[in-house]
Amino acid sequence: MNPVQQINKPNNDFQNVKDKILSINLRIDGLSFVILEANSIIKAEYYEWQTKNWDYAVTQFNEVFSRHDFFKKDFKKTFIILKSKECTLIPKSLFDKTKAGTILETLYGFEKKDFLPYALSLKKADIVMAYALNTKLESLIKTIFPKAILLHQSALFIDESLDNTNIKNKLYLDISNQSFEVIGIKQAQIIAHNHFEYTSVDEFMFFLLSFVKQNNLSLNTLLLYISGMIAMESKIGKNLEKYFQNIEHLSKSTANNKEAMFEELKKYTLIANS
């Protein structure tokens, strides 16, 4: 298995990585990692596959981690950022750690023996994100990266959405290949959060517009923030411009196409390290 995209800056020494940060994004259908030195990417690789199964993904992760000796090194910091739909938001006042597993099992229908419940407190809201971690993936992480800081991308994404509190009504949209994550904010409060999978532009727009309607958000006053794998000249981009009057991009534009593929992971890594 070869990376879809990679960055290899010349003259890098991975014998001593005490001044470098390793950040790995794990997804059911792919993996990417960046190595940062002085906030700049010096090495990065991006992998993807079609099979959407966590047990299969773990075998692919293990194969990638066996390719490079530097994964065994003791970096200044190592972040594991999980991206998955098996998560839910719970008000901190109602959160009960002993019941998190049952809630996730009910929502997503998996067996307790296959997943373990984890939880993260959001930094900018009195909310806990409970999420499920595949047991084989947990074992792999603890074996290869025992000192890693485990995070969930949705928690980072939601905290980012709460930055501009002066804007009362907004929609945050993170687009991936055949799936997207959306957050609705009204009167500076999170009112809804969900993940959707789509196979066509029409399906994408149906799910998104249904989300807007169900949560009583007005297309006329709503500010849409977009991040992830999206080009506005694409069919999805043109449809978004058709329905949303106010659109802003969270991703910084770059002339370097290689850098662009790793931009989101770099951004969340710097946020986590701040």
C-alpha cells in the first residue's frame, strides 16, 4: 500500500525527534500523519482505502506503522486524532461515565466487546463528547504509542465552531469523501451536531438542507463555514453557493497542493498543542 500523497522535506534527521511533533489522524477509511518541526511540515503521508470496517482499518494502520522506524521514536509530543461518526454530545451536568457505553451502544448498535467508551470535555462549552473506540485500535495505540495524547476530531471541530461567539446563527460543515459533519449554532449555542454519508450531490444537499430545516435555521441569515475536501467549482460547491448567501472558508488557500491535503491535520495539531 502506497500513500496517495506525501511530503518529504530534504535533509531531515529522524534519529533525534525530541524537538518534533508527530500527529496521526485515524479514520475508518484512511490514515494520515504529519511530522512538524517549528510548526512546519517536514514529513507527511496520506492513505485511503474503500473498505469501511474498523477491524480492517486496524490491520491497515499496523501496516503503515511498520513501514517507518520513526514511529517507534520518542517525539516531543505525539497526538492521535480519531475521526469517527460514533460519538455523541452530552451536557456535562447529565454526563455519567458509567452509562456512556450503553448510550453509544444504543445509538450505533455495536456490541460492547468490540468498542470501549471514551469521553472528552469540550473547552468552550459545558458539554462532554462521548465516543466509541474499537478495542483492537485501542490495543494498537497503547502498544505502539503508549505516550500519545488521544483526541477526537469532532471535539476539536466543535470547539473551533464556538470561537466566533459574536455571530449568532451559523453552520459549520466539514466535508470528507462521501461523508460530512455538520454543527448548527443558534444564539451562540450548539443546537445540533450530526454526521451524514452520501453517494451523490443530490443526497448531500438533501441531508444538509433537511438538517437546516429541522433545526429552524434560516438560510437568509445563516453564515456557513466550510472546511475539508471541497472545491467551490465542484458540483457540491456550486450547490452550496446556490442555497447559502454567506459562505466562509476555514481552510487557508495555498498554492502547494501537497500541503493542502494535510492542512486540516496540521491546524488541529497546532490547536491541540497550544
